[in-house]
Amino acid sequence: MRMENKVAIITGAGRGIGRATALRYAEEGARVVVADIDQDGAKNVADEVGAKGGNAFAAQANVADRNSVSEMVQETVGRYGRVDILVNNAGILRDAQLRKMTEENFDGVIDVNLKGVFNCAQAVIPVMLEQGSGVILNASSVVAAYGNFGQTNYVAAKASVTGMTKVWARELGRKGIRVNVVSPGIIRTRMTEGIPEKVMAKLLERVASNRLGEPEEIANAYLWLASDEASYVNGHTLAVDGGRLFKKTASIQITEIEEVDNEEVFGSFDPGRVCVCKRSARFSSRGLFGRNSNGTFQWKPCAGLYSYSAMGQLFKSW
Ligand SMILES: NC(=O)c1ccc[n+]([C@@H]2O[C@H](COP(=O)([O-])OP(=O)(O)OC[C@H]3O[C@@H](n4cnc5c(N)ncnc54)[C@H](O)[C@@H]3O)[C@@H](O)[C@H]2O)c1
């Protein structure tokens, strides 16, 4: 068991990634503090850990409130005597485009996603320093690196978390405390369940693994980073995102060869969309075939490689 005798506080553990992490840590022998602003959620997860033979207690805590955080840490030390791991996972969204984002929504996200991380880390540091050991893991997001439409507040917080982590790694590394970031991609939790199907499909086009991640896959990253197997990993941001691509390129892949209108078709691009690429007698003559609504093919000469969206535009313009 990789977490034997360890005590871990996980914020936002009442559901989603935090819940999965609490269950995974407990499975590996940790005593877990299931901290969440949502008391029922925290209690349910702590009960779930208990039902599986693990050791956990639920702590209602608002990471944005320093008194609440301080009480939660005191209770942890009172019950378990130490704090080995802090997973700063609690997070919220309040999306709006820049011109429409209210100050309240900006501050709300900063208070939880950024200041909450600071509050919790500052509250456990005296305990970890006294122990001469500890691990702090912070939740960022792929959007910290790429930006995201409508997420000024969220991206500001998540990008700052990665910067803050590097500072703490420098300040605390020599004292036996490691600080790292996990940067999840698109994960199947309540945070992403409202994303419309079409938008999700577009988002997943840019994920090399071409699927949503599961909370357990993030929990495994938190497990490894907290374990002694990662003893020399410090100040690092670990992306767990299925391979995020800037742009899905249409580098023509030869997937099938067929004859259309007596022309040699050498590659098939996205067969689901019945688009095919063709090479006619001369190699230099390149273009795309699109199927019309009446089922016949139409040929449009073009050169070079096209992104999926550029191809789409090309067909729309026919
Ligand atoms: N789901 C994703 O695709 C994704 C992607 C990148 C990063 N993340 C990050 O991972 C973390 C977990 O996300 P999730 O998808 O599990 O979200 P979620 O919404 O399912 O769960 C978040 C949990 O945090 C709790 N919480 C909210 N405000 C709190 C506060 N002030 N104090 C304490 N607890 C609070 C909620 O009650 C909830 O239980 C977040 O920091 C999120 O930003 C998620």
C-alpha cells in the first residue's frame, strides 16, 4: 500500500475528481479528510470510504474562508495527529465573456480556485514544517496553458496556481516538502456535464485520445505524485489530458483506396463525412471530393494540407 500511515486532506472531495482521489488514497491505506463546502457530499464520500474498509472523516470547509480552513486543519491534527498530503482540488466555474463578466463572478472564482489554494497551503505548512515532510498538490487545468473562451476568471486562477506552485517548491523543497500541480484535461464530472454535445465533440477533436477523461484517471496522478515514487518530482505541472492538440491536422491519411468517377482516389479523409482526397493522373493535381446531396461526387482542386475546419469550410462553400 502506497499511502500507509499517511494523512491526506482533499478539498472539494464531496464529488468528482476529489471524491475519486479520496477513494483511491483510502484504498492505498491513507487516512483521508474529505473536505468540502457541501456537507452532505463530504459525508457521503466519507461513508463510502468507510464502507470499503477505509478510514475517513467529513469536514465541512469553505476553502475561501480562512477561519473555516484553519478549523478543518486543527480538526485533522486533533484526530489524526499530522498532515502528510494536501490536495487543493476544490474549484468552481463562473463563465462569461470579458465584457459581461461581473466583478462578483471574477472575485468568486479567484477566491476559491486561487486564494483557496493559498489559504489551505498556508494552514498546513506549520504542521508539515514541524514534521519535516509533506506534499502539496494543486489543481490547475489545461486551459491555464491554452486559454479558454469565457473563462477570464478561471484561467487567471489556474495559471496563477502553476506559478505559485513553483514559488512554493523553491521555498519549501529544502525543508522536505514537495509541491506539484495536476493539470486535468476534460474530465467527466459535474463541472463538464453541461457542455452541449456538439461543443464537446469539437473539444474532443483536439484530444489525442479522443475521449473524456475519468475522475479516477486524475486520482491516479494525484496518487503517484503524493507517493514516494515521485520523491524527486517538485515544482512540476503534470498534464493529464489525453494529449491535448493545438489543432487536429488533416495530414492526409490513406485509409482506403476506391474508384470514383474513374479517378483514382488515394486517400480517404474522415470517411464519416464522406470526404475523400484524390490524386488524378498527375501527382501535382490535388484536390478534394465531396459528395453532393444527390449522391454524386464533386471535385475541387486545392493544394496543401487542410485542417478539419478548413475542409469543412471548403465543402460548405460548394
Ligand atoms: N472536470 C474537469 O474537466 C476539470 C478540468 C480541469 C481542471 N479541473 C479542476 O479539478 C478540480 C475538481 O473539479 P471537478 O470536475 O471534480 O469539479 P466538481 O464541480 O465535480 O467538484 C468540485 C467540488 O468542489 C467543491 N467546492 C466548491 N467550492 C468549494 C469551496 N469554496 N470550498 C470547498 N469545496 C468547494 C464542490 O462542492 C464540489 O464537491 C477543480 O479545481 C477544477 O477546476 C476540472
